[in-house]
Amino acid sequence: MKSIFAVAATTVALLSTPALANTSLKFVAANEAVESQVCVAAATQGLQAADTLGKELGLNKFQTRNVVCNGRQISDFARKYKNVDAKDASVQS
């Protein structure tokens, strides 16, 4: 079974002033691992999109839901970042 641990994607660019309402993040996969790509999808499009992508890339739903993104369960990661304004959500290696 694949190791379901992703050292994925996030926060390459953050505005330093919390008072600014329009904080932008850039999500970038740490590598080309399936788990990293799933984390980027979760952050930019939500958990359902991550499930769909995981399935396309060979993970079952149980495996996808057990991916860890930057130390967070994928469901928490998706919930935290889904509604954040992401300027560039492309997967980069």
C-alpha cells in the first residue's frame, strides 16, 4: 500500500499584513506525487474535487481521505483553504 503522507502544497506567497482583507495564496505541489496533487486540488477546489482526482490517479476514497497535507488531514486542509483567494493554483514540480 502506498504511503499516504503528502508534504504538499501551500503558502508560497502570503501577504504579511493581516489587516488586508484580500490575502492571496499560491498553492504549489512540493513534488509530483499523487498525494501532493490531491492536496492542491483539495485546497483550490475542495474535498470532492480531491476525491475525484485521487480516483483518476489510482487512489480509492479511503486512501484519498487519509492523505495528510502539511500536517493536516485532507478534510481539514480543504475546509481551511478552499475559500481563500488563490491566484495560481497550478501544480508545479
